[in-house]
Amino acid sequence: MSQANAANQMVSRVEGNDLILERVFDAPRELVFQAFSKEEHLKHWWGPRGWILSVCRVDFRPGGTWHYCMKCMDENQGDFYGMESWGIATYHEIDEPNRIVYSDSFSDADGNIVEGMPTSITTMELLDENGQTKLVSRTRYNTPEELKAVMDMGMLQGITETWDRLAEHLAASK
């Protein structure tokens, strides 16, 4: 597969309770890192197509949080139109521009974690590949059943669309 094609393909696999995602982005590692760490970047690409970040509050430091709301603005998405999905991430480890480790949970508008919904820990590694960036994301759930629950919610399609939007944002930001 050529570099151009590889940059457009996300590879995913499940290992036990972990979902591993890999994709090469045609952008320098520093820019990809900023896209995940700065509000002015996140609000342009986070979420599946047809969704916006109506709320995006980032305190990017170990112990800091990212509280956000994705809202469906696409009338063609039927019952999803107008729907809000709140989340909160807590940053555990930041090694710029190499690595970000955070926990991620469903939340309410006040930032309270929704009980009974899956929570995960994600480790993102950003690897320089001749001016491009290979992103390796490993997300661990408490149980295989929690991982299956988020997969059944359409999470893989959502991440694929989100990372497609990230690639478009990076191309426009270079």
C-alpha cells in the first residue's frame, strides 16, 4: 500500500479489553499533538460527521480535564438530530509531542460521570515517520463487555469519521 493510501486508512483490532487503532497522518507530530491538546484545534474536528463541539473546555495538564459536548447538527441523521453526547476526559500523563494518557467517561453537562456507562483509559503514542505522524491509540475498558457495548453504539464508525475530519483539519492547518 502506498504512503498516500496508508495515510487514509485506520487499522483497528481488539486484544482482550483493549481497542487498538492506528493511522498515519500527513502532518508533523507537533501539529497532530496540538490537534489533540488545544481547544482551537479540537473544536474543528472532534466528533463524527454532522456533529459539532458545542462545548469544549480544555485544561491540558496532568490532572486537568477536557469537558465537551458533541451535538448532532445534521438533519439527515434522523433521531440523532439535535442529540447531545457529553464526555469528560482526565489527563494522567503528557509527554509532548510523544504521548498522551487519559481516562474518558460519559458525563452530564456539569461534568459528573454517568454511572453504568463504560469508562476507558487511552494511551496515544505519536510516532514520527519522515515528517508524517503514526498515531497508535490503545483504549482499555474494564471488561470485554464494556468494549462490546461501545462498539455496539457505533463507536468505531464514529472514530473513523472523527479521524477523517482530523486528517482534513491537519491538511488545512499545515
